[in-house]
Amino acid sequence: MYNIVAVSFGEIFLKGKNRGSFERKLIDQIKYSVKDFEDVYVYRDSGKIFVEARNEDMDEIIEKVRKVFGISVLSPSIKTVKDPDEIIEKAKELFGYLLEKKDIKTFKVRTKRTDKSFPYKSMDFSALVGGKILEKFSSVKVDVHNPEVEIFIDIKKDCYISSERIKALGGLPVGSNGRALLLLSGGIDSPVAGYMIAKRGVEIKTLYFHTYPFTSERANEKVKRLKEILEEYCGKIKLYSLNMLEIHKAIRQFCREEETTILARRFMMRLAEKIALENNMDMLITGESLGQVASQTMKSMAVIENAIEMPILKPLVGLDKAEIIEISREIGTYETSILPYDDCCSVFAPKNPLINPKLNSIQKSENNLNIEELIETVYSTMEIL
Ligand code: ATP
Ligand code: MG
């Protein structure tokens, strides 16, 4: 039935001078989402984007394109030449198909004509096509105010006939709103945090801290897999990984045990900020949620953030764990996130972590460490996965 999908995008970002670049970003992202199909073409026709598929499965394509941020609605459509008789035939065919799927009592036809050389006015053509449908399907009636089904005929350079509308994710196309570095662990929260910020048009790269040999290759694989799931929404994502071992050893040797988590997290922020600055990213992203664990109290977060100047986005800060889990199920990261693994934080976690850390005593402990040297040592372990 369908041979093409019409892509509608939110109105807000269409205004103004950025429209062209938003559309190009969106097209790039759509192309990436269907890269594994052979016979698929993405193009623009009079202000709308279309994904045309010749010998491919339309449902599979819709499944992929639906994940691209910046799309409000997808309309599976029939593309035809701009010949009135041909359009009437296809409209009847579409109506018959819809009637098989569900019992329809009322309908209307709506025509939009961007190409004014088409020989009928919109209203007249809608009436003509509506009449032909009534002739063929005697059980249905026209209702122009509240129809159960609308057949939409969009006459542009080509003609597109549609009826079904599939709600997409909304948001802004990735790449239209700057770049940020996501601290990606193997847990439930950080992939969700990355998803939420990417949805606002931010291009993300990811950073993972391991503590090999205390953390395993399996933990790496898990983070890689989470990154791949995010790529279905965001396009290609770079993954940096660093080995925190030397920092953990130094903290264990020279500092008080209950301060371990806060100290380690301050180092993570410094390293993340360094990578972000060197790679043209403006902010960090974490999956922190207020009060969830000791290192996520107001006081702990304040002391951790104090280590760097770069802003940290925490899109989950006001969500409950149950709400975060719900999103992670929807976006498809949950099943991977709950696989068992050895997080570097759990390996070196103190029995009684501080929940009310004092900045000056943390700074005093850091005086026992050679911060610059530790940063350099860990930074030199960087791998790009
Ligand atoms: P998550 O479910 O994302 O692992 P969490 O509830 O376990 O989060 P923490 O371990 O305190 O919370 O981590 C808070 C945030 O710090 C994470 O959401 C993530 O952004 C970052 N983070 C923690 N551990 C790592 C790691 N090993 N590598 C990269 N980022 C990390
Ligand atoms: Mg974690």
C-alpha cells in the first residue's frame, strides 16, 4: 500500500533564519536512521521531508525514523504522479485498505495544493474524490466536521495521499543545539539523561570510567551496548574511556575512606571537563537525581560541582527512580542497564559515605594528592571505543 512516509516537524523551530540548517540536520539524522536499508531515499518537496522506500518494509522503516528527534508526526503515504484520475484511483485504494482495517462510517477528503498549476481547486478536488469514494463504498458517509477518517491529498511537485498519522518523539534535531559530554556509566540513569538532552537537539559524546582490572571487559561491553541504543536516536556517538585505577589507589592510600566517593567524583568531573574543553563541548551531562544516593544530596552535589567551572546538566534531578525506570523502558535501555556488572564506584565504595561533605575538609584531603599528576596519568589511559 504505502511507498513513502511524510515527515512533519514541530512548528516552533521552523520560524526564523535557522530553518534551513534545522532541516538539513533533520535530514542527516533521518538518513542515518535508515542507513541499513538499500532502497530508501530521503528528500524534500516544498517544505516537507519524505522518506521513500521502494522494495523495503515500510513498517520497519517507520520504526527507525520514529526515533529521530525533531519529528512530530509521520504519515505513511502513497506517492503518485499529479494526474487527477491516478490520484482518484489511489485514494480509493487507500480508503479500501483502511476500511479493511477498521469499520469506518464517516470520512472526509482534504486537499492541499502547493502547486497552483494543478487543474482543480482544493475544495473542488476534495469534493470530486469524496464523490468517487462514496460511489465505490456505499456504506460510508461524508462528515466534514467530525469525520472518523480523513483522506489527505497533498499536491506538491509530486502528489502524496495519506490518512494515518503516527505520533513521533518531538524534540529538536540532534546537532541543532550545541554539543555536550555525557558521563555514561552502565547504570539505569545516565543513558536516560543522555536521551533527554539529545532530544533537545544537543549532539552528545560519551565518557566512561572503568577501573580495570577491578572492573571487567563485560562492563565495557555493557556501556558500549548502551551507547549503541542511544545511537538509534542520536546518530553516531563517540565513546571515550578512561582507567581511574591510579586515582582510586591514591585516594585509598592518602585520604579518609568515607570521603572516597566525593573525591573520586571530583576527579571524574575534572577529567570530563578537560575532555569536553579539548573537543569543543560546552557542558557535561550526568544522570544524577536529587537524594537518590549519598553522593547525590544537595551538599554532595555542590561539593562535587565545585571542582570544575563547566556547567553540568542533570535532566533527571527532579525525577523519582520509578519515573526514570519508566523512561528507560520506553527508550529501550532498561534491559541492558540491569545486567549485572562491576561498577568502579561499587568496587571502591566506602561503607559509610559522607552525605554532608564539607568543601574545606575535602579540599584539605586533596592537598594530600598530586591532582595534576593523577589527572595526567588517568588521562593518558584514554581509549576511544
Ligand atoms: P547511573 O544509573 O547512571 O549509573 P547512579 O544512580 O548509579 O547513576 P552514581 O553512580 O552516583 O549514580 O552516578 C551518578 C552519575 O555520575 C551517573 O548518572 C553518571 O552520569 C556518572 N557516573 C557514575 N559512574 C560513572 C562511570 N563509571 N563512568 C561514567 N560516568 C559515571
Ligand atoms: Mg552508577
